[in-house]
Amino acid sequence: MCSPPPFAIAKGKKPTAAQRAGLRYEEKALAHLEGWASARGYSPLSKQWIEYRDISGRVMWAEVDQFAISGDTDNILLFEVKIRHTRDAFKQLGRYKTLLASIYPNHHICPIEICQYFDMEEYKTTILDEIRPHSLPHAAHIWEPSILTTLVGIN
């Protein structure tokens, strides 16, 4: 893990209304996931930067929305939060999984996309409490703050 790279510090550029909505959703979802993971014996880490080198040796950075390390197993839950599902989310999760696997080589990493709007029928969405880290290559979970207790049973 590392400090944020210089380009990550905003310089007076205002986000659009859609970006602000996405950031509000992300903030709420990460707060919820932190409590959810902690209640299940995981230690969550949010907004962590990882510095690495690509195949050509160029320095790159990745910011992981959140991952949670189990206190009593070798499992890591890796969360990517998007207000609206995109195919890029699974690509990001794949890259983050590879990076975390190099940091935590003896852990099983379960990538999970958390989104409010998911309209693709090709992927199965899940109930968060039903996810078993060794059972899926990745998962998508629709989280809507107003129906929180229905999905995961946490207030």
C-alpha cells in the first residue's frame, strides 16, 4: 500500500452531477460494507492505493475501493463499488485481485462488485450474506440503501 499519487489530489475541477451521485453512493456503500465486514470478523480497508510496475516497467497506481481480510481464515473479500454496473468493473476487479494476490499470496480473494443499478442478465447477482469466498470467481451484489435490511439484515 502507498500514499495517493500526485494526480489523485483534485485541483479545482468540479465533478459533474452524475459523478457526485456516484461518489455519494460509494461513500454510503463503503460505510455499510465496513460495518458488515467487521460484524463478520473481517478487517476492512477502504480507499487503499497500490503502486506497481506494468510489464514495461512503468510505475502505475490502483486505488482499491475496499477489501476485507478475514481474521480467522485465508479469505479476502474485494469490493468494487459502482452506482451503475459496467463491464469495466469486472476488469478492475481482475486487476485488483492480481495486485492483492501479490501482496497476500496465501489468501483466497473473492472479488465482488457492489452496484445500485445492474441491468445485465448474463451475470447472476447475489445476496451478500450468501457469498462464500471459495465458491465464485466473482460476484455482483445490488445494494440499495433504502432496502438494506432486506438484502443483508443490517441496519
